[in-house]
Amino acid sequence: MSHADRPPAPDPLPIPVVDNHTHLDISRDGEAPPDLQQAIDEAAAVGVPRMVQIGCDLPGARFTVEVVDRYPALLGGVALHPNEAPRLQARGELQDAYAEIERLAAHPRVRVVGETGLDYFRTGPEGVGVQQDSFRWHIDLAKRTGKALQIHDRDAHDDVLRILEEEGAPDHTVLHCFSGDIAMARECVARGYVLSFSGTVTFKNAAGLRDALAVTPLDQLLVETDAPYLTPSPHRGAPNASYLVPLTVRAMAGVLNVDVPSLCTAIAATSERVYGPW
């Protein structure tokens, strides 16, 4: 996609917020990964001056630690994505990968262990056991290091909640790109988890997700892109980037029936409570 074909910048937010989950090391459709300074500058221009860069395989985790040292706008998260764990185990490399993730997670600007969790959409039944073991290992790492936990949950709601209960969730537990229904949202809220909503909440077919958002207190909400994926309407299908966060924030404010400045203030406060100062 040429620069001219990219979605235009939305109106800036009145109060700055954090994109709490983006992948600046990943590109879509054969494109080059984004220019980091340009991506940061474009986001800052619309009220998104800070973001959490998530590396979910070993190359991504190494990239994350490198860039959080170079760019003050970025904090980082490192983990093995649930789809990575079976692949690494099959190659006999999982234990070494755990050791490297643990080393990288010790970096002071890495504030997240994640994204970890369960993905039963891409990994078949034969990979469930190692995914669950990996999830438990990452929960333990988050608790031992005092970092926030960011969870990837695809087609695995019951097992995600069960394992968090069995292991004991870290103090700061974030359901990244929340995809559950209203009952799951209420359960997560009751447990003190933070729900992060992406551009999917703007999709026409996402009424159930908007219902889940509607029962989530302002102080347990975050916003994210999951860029370059999950671009909010009306630009669904185009590559996503942090500068499009205002579209999602305004849609969330409409669902919650709150004014945009109040939602921005709440998101900013929760971001600092979960991840600390930039």
C-alpha cells in the first residue's frame, strides 16, 4: 500500500492515551515494517505519544529490547506467543527459548510478559498441552519479575480463566484484544483484570463485544491497535498503526456513554498503573 493509500489521520484526541499493544517489528502483505520514528511521530500528532511494543517470538523479543532503549515513546513486552510454543518444542528448542525470554524480560523498560496465553484456532489438539504449560510458565515469570501479564486468548476462554485461577494471576493482568462475551467480561472485572479493546470493537458484527465493553468499569479499560492487524472501521483491511487509535477510543466512548476526555483520562491513568512511567 502506498503512502497515499493509507487511512488518513483522524482528529486528535483531547488528552493523550497509550497504545498498549502494537507490533512494530511485523509487516503485512509483503510490506516493509514501519519506520519507527515516523510511526511514533504520526501517533503522537493525534494524541497517542506512547505505546507498548510487543515481541512474541525470539526475534521479536530481541527487537523489542533494542528499540525500547532507543525510543523514549516505547515500553516493551516479551514472550513466546502460544502458537510459538509447539513449534519450538517440536525442534527441541523450547527450554532455551524460555531462558532467553527470562533474560530479556529483566530489562527495566520491558514492563510486560506477553503476549502469552492460548490459541486453539491455529494450533490443533496436539498442541494444547504445550500451550498450557507455556502459559503457566509465563504467568510464573510475570509474578517473579513483577511485570504485567498480557494474555492472548483465541477460542480458549474457559481454559484461560481456569489456568489463571489455578496459577494465581499477577497483580496486573491484561486481556489483550479482549474477545469474550458479556459473561466473561463480568468475570474478568470481578477478578480485577484489565480488558484491552482493539479495532474489533468498531466492527459491525461485534455487538457482543460492545456489550462486554459496556459492563467494564473505566478503571479496568485499555485501548490497543494490535498493529498491523485489526484496523478499526471504516478502514478495516488496511494495515493498522497507532495513529488510528483515536477511532477506537471514540467508538468506545460512544458504547460507554462517556465523553471522550473522561475516557482518555481513565485509559492514561490505567496505563501508568499497569506499566509504570515511561
